[in-house]
Amino acid sequence: MLIINDDHLRRVDVCSLDELCPSCHKPLREYPLLLSDEAEPSVYHVACALQLATEILVDLFTFFCPPAPFERLFVFTVEPSQPFPQSGGSDAINRY
């Protein structure tokens, strides 16, 4: 949720803008802020939330496509699809 004023802060139980951002540990004095959707919601500066999201994406890309001397741990393949039956079939749509 995007937080752009004090009313939004009260709705997410943030008592004051002196509370610290969990990422940069600076006070939450600058708007806009973002509310995370984790099990224990936290309020972040927008720049901090973007930095965290970027780091997660980079980590995922590096995991699935590692740099040069390393090989991929997982290779995703798609099985060739089986042709559809020409008449009828066992599904509910073509049963009639």
C-alpha cells in the first residue's frame, strides 16, 4: 500500500514518523512510504523498497543464470504437447 499522508500512517498503526525504516534505519519522515504485505507488515521508504526488490531480482537472475565459470543448476524444459483428439474426448466440453 502506498502511504502518502498521516491518515494512511494511522491506518497501518505507525504511531510516529520517528520510527525507523527496517532497511536503512533512518526515520520515516519522508513521504511517500510503502507498506509491505509480509506476515508482519513493515513500512519502508519507497527508495528502500525499490532497492530491496532490485536485490531480490538480481539474486534470482544470478541463481537461475549464473556467470561464466558456473553451470546452471536447473534447466527448464517444456514437454511437447500431445495432439488434441479429432473427435470427442474425455473432457467435459467435447463430451456431447
